[in-house]
Amino acid sequence: HERGASLEPSHPLARGPVASPPHSVDAFVKEFLRELNYGQGVPLSRSSLNDQYLALARTVRGYLTARWLETARKRRSHTERAVGYLSAEYLLGRQLDNALLATDLTQIAEDALHACGIELDALRQVEVEPGLGNGGLGRLAACFIDSMATMGAPCIGYGLRYEYGIFKQTFVDGRQIEIPDNWLSMGDPWEIAHPEMEVPVHFGGHTERYVDEAGRDRVKWIHGWDVLGIRYNYMVPGYQNGVVNTLRLWRARATRAFDLDIFNAGDYAQAVRSQTFAENISKVLYPEDSTPQGKELRLQQQYFFVACSLYDFIKHTQPTDFDVRDLPERIIFQLNDTHPVIAIPELMRLLVDDYGLEWEDAWGITRQCFAYTCHTLLPEALEVWPVSLMERLLPRHMEIIYRINEGFLDEVREAYPGDELRVRRMSIIGDHPERSVRMAHLATVASVKVNGVAELHSQLLRDKVLNDFAELWPDKFTNVTNGVTPRRFVRQANPYLSKLITDTIGVGWVANLDRLEELEVYAEDEDFREKFRAVKAANKERITRVLQRRDGIALPEGHLLDVMVKRLHEYKRQSLKLLHIVTLYDGIISGRLDPASVTPRTVVFGAKAAPGYRMAKETIYLINSAATVINADPRVEGRLFMAFPANYNVTLAERLIPAADLSEQISLAGKEASGTGNMKFALNGALTIGTDDGANVEIRRLVGDDNFFLFGMDEPQVAELQARGYRPADYYETNENLRSAINLIASGHFTGGDRDAAGLFVGDLLSNDAFLALADYQSYMDAQARVEAYYADQEAWTKSAILNVARSGYFSSDRSMRDYIDRIWHVKTGV
Ligand code: F58
């Protein structure tokens, strides 16, 4: 690709990047109208809202571009190590506000638009969020690239530009229906496409051995078929620091050769269909939550984006005289879970087959270039790929994996002579239920460091899931507790709280969240508490308007707002939350509970279920059914209300979390790797009711026991109960309230008399209950009673809420990035 690097322009203006337009209302108006007229091709008077939004977005993008080019120029001029964040998902959320905030243009844009007769807020609503992720893992990647830019650290994010992101959820008669997320249909003003930057990616075929001119044995991969990777750049602005990093997402396109072959065969229609086949690779995000389905197309996606990214880094970001032996000095690739792990054999292939390095040299280099983050503890979530599929799709990579495994198992045998059981446990190739590649083992073997995402999780990785590896390489294992970006989840999502914080402790906290601790003393200040409550109240009013407009839901006023938002999964135990509500409801309608003694409470759920996950979908149906019945029952009016807005996403999270009083983090101990929603709630002044799981452990330690409602078994107790033999029916039989609540569900009370409709849910709880909801039920009910009592004392509650904010600065993703940099990446910050 010709770069024009040696162009000698005669005009002085053409010598460098054009400067950013000035930060003034007039300049902004001018840029905006230019985009509208010349970009969209419409005069203001005839422009649609979408025209205006696109023009606004491009205007703001224009302000970012000069900074982006400048950041890239500075980075090119020195050769320091960068981070290549490899992630199959980036759950970015809306871009406009973030870009305005980063460039400090919010007020200017508002005034400029106003002068054109347009409300900024109306344009905000037009933006469709790019939902290129499933949940926590994808959102974490988005927070991390935001923090890296804000810290001025060299980082390039690599991923996939899915044409369809996470499905749009709707409810029909209470059941989840998935609608394709055609997020690009109105155009994406934030992306910069480079259709001319094609990266070839190969699949299938077979390998052949040959002897090269130097007499060395070499391997050639005879490809079966190819696709092209097309580059799409997204700008990742740091917070008001002039840095703009890059997120580079890949789209698949058919090669011309691919077309030609078939076109020449005369079958035009078939040729066009085959083109679609190649382009399917970046078509859709798999909507799985935790159980990988082992689908061929998914492996194609993984290899596709990783192959594009390695090639791009080596060929396009490094000088032409770059020596691949220097790779470890230039890059550390962070593997966001196992989805990009095929990058390991891909790098080996590049070094050995393409660059002609000796195996041992190549392995020495590769072992310094990767670090691996694990995000789960569920055994069924650990990715494996059948050897048969691997051999068919990536025959050369399969050979390389075998050879890596051979060398690795020799190491194991040397360390543990005679321990063949251990060798089999640790092997990268597993035998059951079929021969397959264990991606977590491959990642662990090749990585400099392996980290979990919260202290408890990292400890359980070391002690259980990857124990053999931790024994062999104790220093390889480390922890980096997750974090969330305060720009999006406090500053943007909660402007009222942000103003109160800035008025109280001054500016600077947005990029230095530890400063929130200066708020601690104000917990004792009555006047401050009053203001803090006013912020919560304003946020409740705002979410009330949002839910009314978005979902036609009318939230009651003056309730404790109890929120459980996250993917629907059995281990997260939305079922337990439902049992709590049904118990309260049942208590009131049966006369066992005086309604006047129940704290008025609104419970808001938000959750998508993986489309093939039956139990999760039944749970959604039951929650919706219970909501319909409970909200219509006059006996609980003014006491209990349930809301389940469909299609929970980043945009809704930004509105909902700042309004919450109570954050539900009730997974079975030892199952939630970290959680990040838990952090967002604490930072926005909700109190947590939670188990000793994931990052809840650290939240509780930091905010203090008095400001956190702990319940349930801890991980050792869970392990012990399971070892003893867990019988959920025992709890049903001995706990009257629990029995009555389950009976009410089973009776069909919520499902229009249909007992079968609740059958799967109830049947599983009573006979299986893999996540011990019944065992933790009473403890949860008791903790909820403590919540009610505490909430009655608004001064005490507000103090605790303030302390949650003041003591949660640790959960900034800036801190997480610091930890990655210090413990794993060792890159320099500040451009
Ligand atoms: C989540 N994992 C963890 N996986 O469940 C959560 O505890 C943690 O806070 C978060 O990662 C960030 O570390 C998660 O979101 C997925 O969504 C994968 C998507 C692809 C299929 C496998 C699960």
C-alpha cells in the first residue's frame, strides 16, 4: 500500500495535519453547518434529526482527528513498547457524550446547536449504541481502552466489527424475543474505514514439508480458501489530555481471486452467494453469556481478527526495517479471555514459516509477547475446540499446537517425574468427551502472566481451576482487580452527583478517582447529606421519565429503588431475587405480613438471556409474569412494584444505576469472577446487598461492613455443603415462607393458572438448584430485613451511601490499568 510518506507538498498547509478547529461557539457552528451541508448534503432547514446527529458526530470527530494524528505521530517517533489489547468484544456504549466530554466541548456544542435551533439532548437520543459485546467482559475492554487513553499509555485495541451486535431484546407476552441489532443501518459516523488496507487471512487446506535453500526442513501451508480483513478505525479519546488512541476493528470481505474462480465457472448467482459466505465471518456477535457453543464460525471469527491484528501490528505499525526478533520490546498482547488465544500459534507460524526463525527462537519470542486474563470460574465456560475442527480449519496451527504441547509436557515430566496423571491433566490437548484443544491451557503455557479479575477469583484460579499450572509456575499468576471508567459511569452518567463532588472537593477527581476519599468527612455534614439525597431524588425523577418514554413503565414515587441488572444466568441467581419478592407479596396477600410494615420498594430487573438458554428464558418469563400480577394487585399497591424494561444495555445502565438505592450482587460465592456493575453502583451511592463473591469482597472491605449488606455462604462453605451432598428439598420442607412462596409460583398464580409454565423453574429449584439459591434464601431474607430497617433511618442510610462513593475510588479502571502496567505490561505512560 502506497503511503505517500515521501510526498513533498509545495503548500505549507499541506505539510502536517491540519489543526483542530478552535474551541468556540462560532467555530463549532461553522463546522457543524459544513458537515450538514457538504457532508450530509442538506440545508439546515430540510435536515432530519438523523442528518443533524450525523453532522454533529462528524463535527466532534473532526475535533478529535488532529489530536489522533498527533498522538500517532509522536508514537511513531519513538519505539517504546505498546499494548495490543486483543478482545473479541467491545461493548462501547454511545460515543457522542464521551467524545464531547473528552474534548471539553459539551457546553460549546450545546450553545452552538441552540443557535441553530436544535437541542443537543434530542440528538443524543438518535445515537444507536454499538453493542459489540455480551456483558462484563466486553464492557471491561471498553473501560480499559478509555483508561489507557486517559493515562496517555500506548495502546491499540483490536477486535471485530460485527455487522450485528448483541441482539435487541423485546418481550412478547412476557417472553424474550431476539431482534437483530442492525446498528449500522443509519450509518456510523465514528468509524473511519480503510477499504484499501486489506489483510489476507487463510483457512483450510493442508500442509507440506520441504527443504529450503539452506537445507533446512520447512513447512508450507497450502491454503484452502482466503478472506480479506478490512480495517476500521475508531478514535479512543483520553479525558481532556489531548491523547487519542486507536481501536481497530476488522470486517471480512471476499477476495477477488475467490470471486474470480467462481465467476469464471459461469455460475454468477453461486459466486455472489460465496461472497456472502466469506463475509459471514464478521456478520454477527455470538450472544453467549458463559457457555461457548463451539461453533465453527466462531473459531473463524477468532482466527480472522487475530490474524489481521498480528499482521497489522508487524507490517503496518512498525518501521519497514523492523526485525521480528525485537517484537517483545515493541508489543505485549493482552488476551481478553481465551477468544484470541489462537494468536499464539499464529505468531509461531509467522515467525517460523514466514520469517524462517528456528522453532526455539520463535518460541522464546512468542513466550514474551502474550499475557492472559481469565474471566470465569465456571468449568463449562472454559473454551475447548475439537481437534477435528482445528485440523480442518487451521491445519498448520494444529501442528504447531501439538509441537508446543510436546515441549511443554516434557517440561512437566521433568518437574514431576512419573506423574503421568498430572501430565494428562495439564496437557493442552484433552481427550474427553472428544479430543480437543484446551485454550486456557495453551494461553497459560505461552503467557508471561496469567491474571484473574478480582482477588478471590485470582486465588481460586491458583488454588483450583489452574492449580497444576500455579504449582509449576507460581510467579506467573497474579491478580488485577477490575475497574470501571469514571468518565462514563460517574461524570457522564451522573451529572448531578458530579457537580456536587466538584463543588465540594474541586476538579481533578475524574482522572484521579482516589480523590473521592476527600468526600469522607462530608458524610457527617448534614447539609451535604441533604444535597446528596437531592441528587438521588433527581436521578430517580430522570429514570422515571426515561422508563415512561422508553417502555411505558410508570414507576411509583418515593420507593426504595432496588436494582438487579446483569446477564440472566443461573449462577447470578435472579431466581433468588424473585423468591424474595414473591415472599413479600405472598406474606401480604396471605395476611401474615402487615403491609404497613413493608418498606415501599420498586424492584427493577434488566437482563438478556442467551437465546438458547432455556432456564434463563423461563426465568425471564416468570419475572415478567410476576410483575404483571403483582403490579395489578391492589393489596400490595404502594408497597411493591416490579419493572423489567426490555433490552438492558449500556445506555440504560447509565440512567438506571445513578438512581439506585440498593445494588443486588447475589451470585453464589465462588462463581462470579468479579462483576463490574457492583462497582458502578457503589460509585453512584447505592448500598450493596451481596454475597462474598468476586469483587464484592473488595468492595465490602473498602466501604466497610456497616455500609454493605452481606449474606449467604462464603466459598469454602459452599464447597463444604456440596461435598456433604446438597438437597434443596430440605430447605423447602423446613422453611415455611420459602415453601409458601414456591407453592404460590407452582400453583400458576402468576402464570394465568398455568402450572406447567412455572414447572421447569420450580422443578429445577426443588430437585437440582445447582447454585444453591434455597440454601442462601433465609440469609438473604434476613439481610433484606436489615435493608428495610436501615432505610427507615434516612440520615444513616445517606451516610453509608456517601461513604460508598468516598471509598470506591479504587474501582476506577485507571487503577486497574496502573496495575496491569506495573505487574504485567511495563509500558511507559504519558505521550
Ligand atoms: C465476565 N465474563 C464475568 N464473559 O462473568 C464477570 O464476573 C467479570 O466482571 C467480567 O467478565 C469482566 O472481567 C463475561 O462477561 C462473557 O461475556 C463471554 C462472552 C463470550 C462467550 C463466553 C462468555
